Amino acid sequence: MKDWYRGVFCELSFREVLFGRIKMGRSGRLRTVLLGIRAQRRHLVSALTVCSLIWPALALAGSGDTAPARCLIPQGETTIMRTTDLATGRSFLDTTRITCAGEGNPPFYVVRCTGGEKTTLIWMSGDDLQPSRYQLVGRDGAIERQIDFSEQSLRIAVKGESDARIVETSGSTHNGSTLLQYLRAFAGQDRPDRVEMKLLVDRGQNAFRVVDAYAQLICEEDVVVPGGTFHCVKIEFGLTGIIGRLFWRTRYHYFYTAEAPHHFVKYVDPDGECIELIGYECMEKVNTSIGD
């Protein structure tokens, strides 16, 4: 587990979905009218053309003339985190900066974490913080590892290997670094008490496996870290299925501020690692008109 969280925050690019669910603001309502269209091949091209034209109007329906983007993270957010090995007492600092890198609705975020000799980058969607790309960059600027996320598979490219490998998955999938950001969105007030997901596990020697996992809201409590005292939501994370029941029973705990923008405060690994907030600042306030 320890190596998963040394990347803490990363940078990912938001992949825009052309065909699929239309995500609406929580207060909006979208009425869908199904038109009977006969299955004739000559109508297929024209039907797709019409859909591409009316899609922007449908995306705005139900929430007034405009649909405000749901911004979970304020522009220019910067955090300094300290990771401590509780067994040896050794620690190091990571500086993370998150920027909004798109003008779409919703936008996407780029998360950059620098610390030691590595830089981690994540691109993630602006409304639910789902990742689309993860990169681990060395001191020389070369990309040592890149993961491209989709709902069906993960494309993993490793430095020194000519061919990228494809790992099959389904639904929301994360590695340790992207998980840390995704749980931040889960800390919102209208989130369910428990969510299921997939976790990408690095078994060493660039061998990867996807396992079932969960995150569950436990309670709210005040948390004291070097950066101050924060009223936080406590989230438990663990594995499910046979692996979670028999082989990997450890439970990990994340703490995020109970109020928006739900920034990360603390992580506790029973195996001996602790990540704590040292400093936090942002350029502007987050828009919570839809987020909470």
C-alpha cells in the first residue's frame, strides 16, 4: 500500500464523452422523449446528425437557460502535504497544485504533485473527479508510466517497454493517487454512504491487477494536523470480494473537510504511513451551487 500513496496527487486529462449518459445538475430535470425510428440503414447517418445538433440543448434543459458548471475545486488550489513513515520516522513533503484546464461544462482539472525526484500528474473531470490519465514523470522529464482510464479498460504504458498493456475493468477504476482525489468528491453532502469501485494494484515488476474495492462514510470528527484543526468527514476504504475477506483485510482511512471544497486533510495507513496537511491556499472560492 505504501508505494500507492507516494504519488499522492497527480495530473489527468478529462475525456469528454460524446455518446453516453447526459449528466445534469442535481436540481435539474431532463425529460427524454423517445421517437420511434425504424431500423433502416439509410436513416442512420441523418439520425446521428440530428443527435449531434440537439445534444447541447438537451444538456442545458431542466436547469434554466444556462447550466452552471459544477466546480468542486477552487482555481489555483495549492496544498503542502507531509508523508511520514511511522516505523522509521522519516518524512518528505509534496506540493500539489490543481488548475482548471478547460472551458467546457463541466471543465476538467489538472493536478500536479512535486516531491523528491518524481512528479505525478492527473487529468480528471470537473464534475465527479473521475480520472482519464495518470503520469509518473522522472527528474529528467521522461514519462516513466502512463495510465489512460476508460470504463472498459486501462491502457498502461511503461518506460522501456515497446508495447502498452491493456488491463480490462468495468466502471470507476482508480490507482492510489487518483483515488485520493475521487474520494474528495465522495465527501459531498449528497453522496451515498457507500460506493463500489475498482482499484488498480501494482504487484511489482510492472505487473498489474484490478480488484474490487469500496469507500464508505464513517463519521464526522475534528482532525488536528500541522496545518491546523479541521472538521472532517472520515471515509473508510478497503477491498471487497474474496481478496478483501481472506487476504487483504486492512482498512484505510481518509479525512476531508466536511465543508466545500472538501480538501484532503489526512490519510492513515495501519501498515505505518501517515499523510498530513501542512499548508493550504487557493486563488478563488469554489462554486458550490451544484456541488453541495
